[in-house]
Amino acid sequence: MIRSALVAGFVACAAVAPAMAQGQPQPIYSPYSTPVVVTQGEAVVKRAPDRAWLTVATETRDARAEEARRLSAEAMTAVQDALRKAGLGDDAIRTTGYSLTPEMDWKSGRGIVRGYVVRNQIEVRVDNLDQLPAVIDAATTARATTLSITGPRFALKDESSAQGEALRNAVTSAMNRARAIAAGAGRTVGEVLRIDDQVSTPFPPPQPLMRMAAAEDATSTPITPGEIEIRATVTLTVELR
């Protein structure tokens, strides 16, 4: 909600009963020596994304830890090789998680190792969104493994530029409100004394795209990037003349 406030340097305080009884109202403390007007401005800038992030994970199981590890290594190697063939560079792929843990069965309060599971997870950056369907399809080439792909999370390569535009628009909005308030009070605005800002780029949470890819399906994965919203809010304090 956008709020506005008019604050005087010294304002009578009716809550001080003794002072009111003597006809001497006490001032409310203000950090400013002159009256000020405080307003808020908001702005939203929309941009088409030009970057996307995917999370790709493999999961392998075997009764022996070494065999589970070997199967995992083969599966993730196949995934990364396929991603590189789809046009991604080495700097666009990074490991974000790896674990080898036992799977337990419990009998009579005792744990028995049933086997081992290895999870290997990578993060993939796609700088050309035209490549995104091919990248997703390429990641599903692994065999003998459970595969999951989460995303995409869309982003901007130059997010600071959009944030700057949103901030400028928000300040303009706040200044227009301050001028309108001042005019209504028969005053004008003076110097800007303080600006507080907040910028956010809300992203929807990543969603699983697929699990256990079907190699027989040759249909390319359709992707619709949509738009990204950059929101800016500023609180403006200006002198009132």
C-alpha cells in the first residue's frame, strides 16, 4: 500500500495532559528542522528473460557401494557429455550436490544395510533460450538411472539495468505524489532529504519437468519463458516550503 505523510518540525502533542492544562502543548521530536512530506512510490518493469537455470540430478542404486558409485559416475558423465554436445560450455555446468548413503532395513530394532544409493546433482546455465528445449532433451539421454530435471528458473543477464529503471520510475512516482500533497497544502517541495529503496525480482519456485525420461519420444520439449517483473519501492522524504 502506498502511504503519504506530512510531518512538521514541531507539532502540538495533545497527549501531554499537564502541558495541555497549562495551555503549553509539547512538541513531537522530529529529526528535521523544517516541515517535510514523506511519500512512497512504486514501479514495475517487465523484461523478457535471456537466461535460464536447470537442476539435473541422477540417482543410482546397487547392493554394493562401489557399484552404485560406478553407475552414478557413468550416468552423470553421459548427461554432461550430452549437454556439451547440445552447445553448453564447461563453465555452464557445475556440481551442486553429491551423496552416497546406505539404504536400511530394520528388523527387531537392528539396522541391516539393504543397498546403497548415490545422488549426483548439477546446475546448468543456459544463456541462449533458443537452446533450452534441446538442452532439456539432451539431459534425458542417461540410461540405468533415475533422472530428474527441475526448472527452468528464468533470469536476466543484466538485471541491474532493469532494477535501475524501476528505481528511477519509483522515485518519479514518489516525487509526483509529494508535489501533489504539497500543492494541496498550498506549499511547494524543496530539497530531497532521504530516500529508502527496496527492489525485488519475484520468481516462481522451480517445478519438476520430468522423471525417468522416455528415450522413444522424439518430440521436443516446448518452453515458454514469459516475462520477468522487477519491482521497486522507494520512500521519499522531501522538504516542504
